[in-house]
Amino acid sequence: MASVPCLMWANKADLLDAHEMPEHLSPIYFPSLLLKKLGVEMPGHIQCLSQGMADCPVVHRRFVWRNDGELLDFKSQAESDWFLRGLRLIQYDVLFGERYCTRTAGAYGSVN
């Protein structure tokens, strides 16, 4: 697995806290991190990503790296893992569905 260093910049010193972020992180989590820190209400799909970051900090199209260091094959785990199954549903909804997941949870109920 390749690793690329990343720098996240904020003009407010207390906006980004390195202690709250995992050592390794997929770019798919950047929007949820920033919106959460800014206090902006997140759409449902971003909330789902935020919930999954604790368990699966690295998500690749072929594998998932869990926070305990376990490396899983994405394809074989996609149906049994709640987070990965949710990612597939979100992808389908955004590409082919009615985009329900892009609406805020407050207006349409819980995202769970």
C-alpha cells in the first residue's frame, strides 16, 4: 500500500486538532472532518462517512484497512460489513438513484 503525506491547513489554530485524526486516513473523510469542525450540518452521506472513519480509516476500492491494523478485501467484506454495505448503497444512490443520501438527516430522519 502506498502512503502519501498530506497537509491540512486552517487559519484558525484550534480548528484542526491532529490528536482527533487517525495516523492514516483516506481522502474521502476530509469533507466530514472539515464540516464537523466548522459546525456545518452534514448531509446524510457525509454523516455516514464520519461514523465509519473510526472503524475503517483507510478505504480503497480493493481493500479496507481497519483501525486495529487488519487489512480486508473490499469485495469479500462488502456485504457483511455495515459500513462497506452503506458505502455501496450511497454510491448507487448518488450515481443512479434519487440522491436521498445527499439530503440532511434533520429533514428526512435518521441516517442509520
